[in-house]
Amino acid sequence: MVKMVMVAVGFLALALGRAAAGESVRFAADFSRGLTNGWENVAYFKTPTDYAVVREGTNCFVRGVAAKTCSALTWKLDLNPPAALKLRWRWRIAGVNTNGSERDLKKFDHAARVFVAFDTFIGPARTLNYFWGDVEKPGTVLAHPKSGRAQIFVLESGNAKAGQWITEERDLTADWRRVFPDRPMPKIVGIGLMTDSDSLGQTLTGDYADIVLFSEGQ
């Protein structure tokens, strides 16, 4: 698997400048610089979702617009996880799929998800996926309908908060242990975001900002 330098020195310095006291940043997405060469739109043999940087005043973020499309915007990493690792980001949606599902592949379209991929040597990478769900309640944890290697955490659901910026923070170490309790957390090989609508074809929009992987007190 291709390995990349996580961030340039100047980029890391900027990220560290934004980090809270006591946080050690392992990765930070600075979309004010545009979609730099580290970001890749991976289309999985389908028509890709359109991802572009949008500015609203001082707020700079990536907008994914899916219209019968499916792709993930990803950044490759080569990160041995510390003893405790967290993920924080902000997101916003225009609205969920009106007939979507977290359990049925034929209806598996979502306005927003953020994921972290892990090196599992054989077979597809194991992933932790954080969803703005269509129908499942926040707090639901379930396997992807196609593979148990991909585990889904539903953080928000439905349209009650559509149009609002929501900040999320997850304890990646705890989440990994919850869904893969018999396996130590392996090397992190990627982080990404995804807006897709290839199953039902509705136009879905997801906005993403300030994605940071960090540890505390290390």
C-alpha cells in the first residue's frame, strides 16, 4: 500500500496552532488550502460524487454533492496509533435520503459519512464509519450490510438538524475496541468522507470541515 507523508511541516504547524491545549495533532484537514494533492476522489468503478471547497465568510469546507453518484474523498495515512486516539470534525447536510436505509444495500445512500481505515493485511481494510443516518437512531452501531469489516456508528439521523453545523468528537480507540474487541488497533492507512446517491438517485449534499485526528497529553 502506497505510503504518504501525512502533512507538510507548514500545514502541521497551522494545525497545531488550532489544536486545543494538551492535544497532539496526528492529522488535520486544512481546506482553506483547497483540495491539495493528498486528497483523492475514489469512485469504486462508479460515477464520482462532486467534491469542492466552499467558502462562507471565514468558514472553509468541502461540499460533496451526489446525484446518482458514489465516491469517497480520501487521504492516505501511515500512522501507528497512540494508546488513545480521537477524531473530531464538523458537518452539515441539506437533507437525508427520503427512502434511505442503513441496513438495505438497495437503499444505502447517505448525505454524509466520515471514516477511518485500518491496515488489515489480508482482504478489504477494516473501517470505522460515522454516519449521518437516514432512519436509524443516533447511538446505533451496526455492521455495513455488505461486510462486517466496515462498522457503522450512527451519530445524527434524519432532518431535525439539517442545515446546521454539528461538531462531533469520537474516541477512536474505544470505538475500535467496541466493534473489534479481539483485535488490537492496527496501523491507520486512511481517512475520508463520503456523500453518495447511486442506489436511489436522489441529490444529496454533505458539508465537511475541521477534520482532526489527535491524542491528548501525548
